[in-house]
Amino acid sequence: MTNANEWSFIISVFVFTFLLMLGVLLFGLNKGLEKKVKIPYKYMLVFLVLVFV
């Protein structure tokens, strides 16, 4: 899908996405946002397994 030939690209995308998530949580940028959709965690687990496969 991304035509990535090296694992370093995939790992760097994962690491920077994780750092972005940590920054949002540490600085509280998600506070005050209304959660409009409740996603069942079992569906998120299936999605996560499919992504890693």
C-alpha cells in the first residue's frame, strides 16, 4: 500500500505516531473534546490484529 521497501519506514511511522499520541495525552489536548462515537474494544482488537498481519 505504501510501497515501503524497508522496515525502518514502517517502524518510524509507528514510533512517531506513538510519540504524537503521548504528546496529546501529556499536554491534555484531548480534554474537553466530546466523544461522539463509542467503539467496542473487541472491534478495535480485531482491527489491530489485521494491521499487524
